[in-house]
Amino acid sequence: MVFTHLPANVCLVLAALAPSLPMALGLLMVRSALSSMDVPTRTAYVMAVVTPAERSAAASFTAVPRSLAAAISPTLSGALFAAGWISLPLVACGLLKISYDLALWRAMRRDRLDAE
């Protein structure tokens, strides 16, 4: 999961620094192709670590924060754009997501799930 997210987030940062529109769009397309590959893995992991009775609650508990973050981010990005910081939202988002991915990988790299 982390190994598809890292290149996707690097593409996001590089898109903000791209010298041309075609290059920026190409980087954003690569990012789009890679960034959602973690969803099935993350969902399967969450379902594997909780009991069957807790699965519905766990699914909503992990989905709601992502939805809230997706609702707040356009407001923050719009404020940064209005302040003249055109590339800062992409760079900040990419760096935050890289930090998150590395922290997640570090915390979970030795955990193994028992096959059932």
C-alpha cells in the first residue's frame, strides 16, 4: 500500500514544480493511477483485524475521516491560492501524505496477520 502511495505523492509534489502544463498533467495522471490502489488493501486489512461483528462500524469509522478531510481541503487550498501561493497546496498535500505513508509503514512493517 505504501509503495504505490509514495510514487503517487512524489508525482503530486513534482506536478506543482513542473515547467509545463503537459508535464504537470502527465504527473497528475500517473498520480491518479497510483493513488487509489491502496483502498482495497486498506479495507481488507481493517476487516481482517476486527471481529465480524465490528466490521460495519470499522468501515464507517475509517471512511468518515477521509470524507471530512476531502470536504475541508478545497477551502484551505482556495485560501492559499487566493493568497498567491499557487503551488503550495500541492506541495503541502504531497509532503503531508508522504509523511503519513512513511509513518504508517514504520508503525506496521513488522505486523503480520494470521491467515484464517
